[in-house]
Amino acid sequence: MSDTKKILVGEDSSVIINLTKSVLAFENYQMKAARNGKQVLDMLDKEDFDLILMDISMPVMDGALCTQEIRKLEDEKKSKIPIIAISGNVHNYTMDELRKFGFDDFIQKPLDFDKVLATVKKHLN
């Protein structure tokens, strides 16, 4: 079972966290959740993850700032982790702007969980 991929979800909505956890469990992905960007950084400091799903709009530290901080980490494995942006308002940022923040991909809310799984698989394979 050491092949189990670990996914960190940065999201402040309990509903989205629970739905995402259920969907990822179908593929035997392990998931941990953080409620804001600061918690994402704290969790990433303590353990390794294979991918991060990151809400752009979170309290304390938003997903864009958190992603920029992750990209500056000295640990190359952690600084290069695939990070997928999640947002309800795609008109705030273009994909080019999201890439400048350091995101690898984008999923629009409300989440289409088939798309979530497809996007996660694309970045983990």
C-alpha cells in the first residue's frame, strides 16, 4: 500500500472537503484537509504529499499566496509538488495568471468530481 498517493486539500468549506474526500477515496487516494493557506504550509512542513488541491479564496492566507510560498521552499520535492487551483470565480484570474502564482492546473467550482479525478490522475501519473 506504499503506492497510495497522498493529497492535501486546502479548502475552507466542510461540504467540499467531505465530498472531495469521498471522491478521492474511490481511487484509494489518502486525503488530508487544511482550512487555510497557513495550515497548508504547516502540514506540508510536517509531511510529504503527492499533490495539493488549493482553493484560491481562503481565510488567513489565500491559495495564491500559499502557492507562491510553496514554490519558494528549499525542499525541491515540496516546492515542485503539483498544485491545482480551485475557484468559484474563474473570471478573477486567467490560466496564465494562475501559472504565474505557481499553479499547475485549475478546476472551476461548483466542482465536477469526474473532472477533479481526471485532473488529479493527470498530475499524479
